[in-house]
Amino acid sequence: MTENSDIHVIETKLDYIQTDIKEIKKRLNENYVTNAEFEPVKKIVYGLVTIVLTSVSIALIALIITNK
């Protein structure tokens, strides 16, 4: 009797675990961005930051050169 009840408890716990895993997978797919989806955004942002920093650097160099 104990073995049967133990097996039943294990099966019940496995069912709960499987349900939890399905819920976690669903949340991950709905709420989070994958690396492949994020890559274009990252490239655009890095490009814009590079342009801004280059512009600031060139402006500072121009100020230094014109003051001499």
C-alpha cells in the first residue's frame, strides 16, 4: 500500500511540475526578447552612440585646434 501511495504522490507532483514548466515556457515566449530579435536594435543603438561620440570628439578637437 505504501508503494502505491508513494507512486501516486510522485505522479501528482510530476503533473504539477509539468504544468509549472509549461507556464514558465509560455511566459518566456510571451514576455522576453530573444537574442536574434534584439540584435538589430543593439546594432542601431551602438551605431547611434558611435556617431554621437565621434561628433563630440571631433567638436572638441576642432575647438582645441581653432584656439591655438
